[in-house]
Amino acid sequence: MSEFRITEQQLLDVNAFMQRSDDVVITNCLTRTAQESKLFPIMPYLVMSMYDAYYRYPDLLRRSAATVSPEDVGHRARNATCNISKLTGWGVINFYLQGRELLIKKGLLRPEDNLEDLVFMVDWWQRFSAAYHRNGGHRYTLDAHDIAQEHDERVLQVLEADAYEADDALRASAAQFMALGTQYAFLAHCESRVGLQSSGPYNLGGRRLLHTRDFMNLSECDFSWLDGVATDIPFNNLTLAVITDGVSMEITDWASVYTTPEDIRDRIIGVGLYTSDFLTDRYIPVGMDSRRDLVDTLDQLSEVIKQATRKLYRRFAGFGFTQMVEAGIYTYFQAAADIDHMAGTYRQGDWELIDDRTRRLWPLYNEEFAYDDYVSAFATMDGFQAGQNDYYLHPVSYSLWRRGGGKTDLPAPGRSAIAIPAHVLNDHDYSLRVNPNGLADVRGSSTLPTKTGGYTFQRGRLTEHEMNRAAREFDSPLLRAPWRFVDEATVKYHYRNPEVDALYRYTQQDSRLLRDRGAALVRADIDRIRTEAGERPWSAVSEAVTTAATSAAGDP
């Protein structure tokens, strides 16, 4: 029996954190593009996934935390493309908090209920996010004004040096792959964006920026509906490194990249392609032996993705409404699955089910009610539970009102975050956990097809047992001292240290141009190395593009 009792410090910290999470959610809901689908009932599955997150995330994370710490997960997600990334990492805490709010607004939960779970979830996520966002120093991308600089210098140097200058053929192949990969990832994730993420932008001088685009869960993986459909896609995760000139961009907590101009195809000057997963600790080049090889690889991947997209449409055409909703719930709920994967404790049946407590609410959630419920909770912030005293102004909605010229009535005094009431410190009258007996209390079912395929990794396709064993045996010097504790500040002052140099050489091991170059490199060295390899530095590429554009503009 737990003896947990919340302290005043914990209460104040958790309430402050929930308000900041509220600010981030409301900002994105009110200022970013909305999603809709003619195929999937997005709003029903989106809202109900939050209930499942509230009921099951705490105990699933406790199980994995016995093996991998939140910091372990953050470091691994930063070093390789994993399904736990920017959007899904955001979702781990926010799906849980949103489920809590929705249950409170339904009168099914008190704000002071299950406080041990709440404190655990907030603590876990803050530790994870601090490690994942270590280089940027912000737990939320919004706090960095929508730039997401997760990658270490040692990784970025390889991406910059090894990218191939984009000619017309490479530019066309990269644009086609991004378009088809995005379409397929949306479909594979039930018309949602959780299979996509971006990182950056990173400064390459002049008007040049580097950013990465990750395409995740492309092949046979946790999703049973991809079994037999995505078998021919050889990689589960792919990362495209894109260098642009004359493009500005922002990347949100929802991992979407917004660019100006919106169409960047003609502004792409460099491209690289990599794969990685939670059983690797570095980015592994794909099709990077030559520019021609990269063009052919992107074209081949585009073709198999196109074929898989057709197959997947046919498979989803056989799903009924219930299966569509279940698949969507699982897609969102699976945001936290890589934590269990990393611990080597993953069981498909623990993830691909709908909790019975969520199913009791199922009859409510048609498209219309689900939409109204979501808007009420995360946009208008109305109703008794969301209401505040008459003097309250929500920081986001008031800011938008102010910037809009203040021409309408003030926004209503509501908020999304529902604080823990401080009076609990007097009597400690609250429940501790939503599942007093842990996962043994969870009951649920699924109508989705039984998973029959394997799980795809860079090392090959594995069974669940093989995958868990590989995860338990996984080890990397990047996760152990001293390399674990070499950050950007360390490199700045200690780049001559033999351990720092060895870390850089480890990262450069598969690089075509930087292998064994070490930690003392600066951009001038990368420019020189590219020149010696017969490839132009990116500054020279920009000059050539500008000259060509000026010449074309002057032609009669």
C-alpha cells in the first residue's frame, strides 16, 4: 500500500506545470491548422484516446521505469529517430492531462483524485523532456518560439557534411518522397500526424537552414493493420535531412513544420537520408554512396510506399466504424509505446485494447458530440468546471484578443487546466491511483485484426519475443558515463578532451566525409573537406543559385 502524501511544493509545481501545458495546448488549438478526414472519425477517437491514456499510462510507465529512467528515454530519443519523439512525447503527458480534464468535466472525477498518478506523470515527463530537449533548454517547443533544436553538434556536422548537393533529379526525388511519405504516414496513423515529426531549423550561415523530417512506423510494426500491407517497405523509420536557402520555418510541439514560402521544392539545395530506431544509437546512412544512389533509393522508396498506400486504403475499406475508432485510439495511445519497447517489457495485448472504462462512454462519441466536447475543453474553455472567478483572463485567449485590437467583448473567464485544490494539504482526502492494483485492474477488449506480422528494425524483422530480448540487451556508450554527460557546453570548453574526441569519432563512424575527423571541426573545416572531396561548400552552392536566379531574371 502506497504511503504517498502530496507536499505543498509538489502541489504548487504540478499546478504551475499544468497551467503551462494548458497554455501550449490552447495556443496550438487556436492558432494552428485543424484536421479533418473523410475516411476516419478523428474527433471520436482523439477524445476517447485521452480517457485510455488517463486510465493506463501511469501503470505502463511505472512498469518501464523499473528498467529505463525518463532520462534514458530522453537521451535515446534525441540520439535516434524513435516513435517517442516531439509530438508523441508531448502526447504522453498531454493526452493524460486532457483525459483527466475531460473526466472532471463529466463529473466522473474530482480534481483531487489519483494524485499519486498525477505527480508521477508530471515528474516522469519533465525529466524525459529535459533530457530530450537538452540542447535547446526548453521543455516545450513553444517556449523556444517554435524552433526545435534537439540534435547535437556532432550529429549536425555529419548531416551538413554528408548531404548531397541537390540537382534537378535529386530535388524532384526528395520532393516526391516527402509528399508520398507524408500521405502514407497520415493514412497509416489513421489520418493523424503522429507518424511525422521535424527537428530544427539549424543555422548553416547566410540564409541557409538545415532541418530533419522523420517518417515513422512505415513498415510492419505495432499496428496490426500494416501486417502484409507494408511488408515491402524495408525501413520502419526514415529521416530526411534537408538543406534550404531562403526559407524561414517554425516547428511546433506538434512536430509540424511550417515554412515560408510554403512550397520549398525550388529552395532545397542539399539532401541526405538515414534510418534509425530504438535499437540503434546513431543515424545510419541509406542510399548515401553517391548522389545517383540517393536519387534511386528515394525513387524506389516512393514506389513501394505508393504500393503500400493502395493496399492500406483497401484494408481500411473493410473496417467498420468501431474498428476505425479503435485503430485511431490505438494510434494516439501508442505515443508512449516506445518507452515500453525500450524497457523490453512490451506486450501487444497491453497496448492494442480499449479500456472498459472508456467503452462505457462510447455511445456519447459520435462525430458531432466529440467535436463539441473537444472545442469546449480546449478552445472555448466553457462550462462549470472550466469556469474561473469573474476577474480571470486566460493568458492565451486574452493575448489573442489584445492583438486582434480588442474590438469584441473579452473572452470568458475559463481555463483548460484544472488545478489541484490546495485544501487537500489540510486533510489529504484524495485517492492515490486510478488502478490501486496496477495493470491487474485493467480490463479491455479489441475488435482489430490480431497482429500476425513482425516488428521492423534496421537489424531486420523481429518477433515480439526477439524484440524484447534485443531491447533488454541493448547497450550504448552514448547512454553511459562519460559520454552521456558530454553536452554542448562541455564540448565548448573541452573539445580537446580525449573522451569528447572519441565521442565525435563514434558519431562519425558511418560518415562518408567526416569519419575519424574528431571534435575540433568548425564549419570552415567542413567546407574544406567538401571541397577536397570535389563537392561545393554550401555557401558556394548558395552563390551559384543566386547567380543563376539573377541571370534568369535578366533574360529577355
